[in-house]
Amino acid sequence: MKTQRKVLKIVTKNLADPVKSKDEKYRQLKWQNDKIQQKLVPCQPHALAYLQALGFTNSNNDDEGTL
């Protein structure tokens, strides 16, 4: 659980950063990414609900499951 919190804290911190928040790579997460699969998927649906509360939405534009 501590690892998941750490990842979510990093995502939140990046979104709060005025420079990083303008960069597309910090405004999306690829759900199929190895680190995301290892650290956030196991605590789904809570991690997904948190990310959605931050403003992330499901994108069905690709096969990678981007948030």
C-alpha cells in the first residue's frame, strides 16, 4: 500500500507543478505501463477512483488504455 501511495503522490505532485502540468506526458498514464501494472492495478478500483478525482478520464482512442 505504501508503494501505491508513493506513485499517486508523484502523479499529484507532477500535476501541481506549473511546468510539468503543461506537458502532455505528465497529464496521461498508460494503464498498460509495467510500473502502473505492478503498483496501481492491484489496488484498483481505489487508485482509479483517486486518479479520476484528479481529473483523469478513460481514453478509448488507443489500445493501451490511457488515462
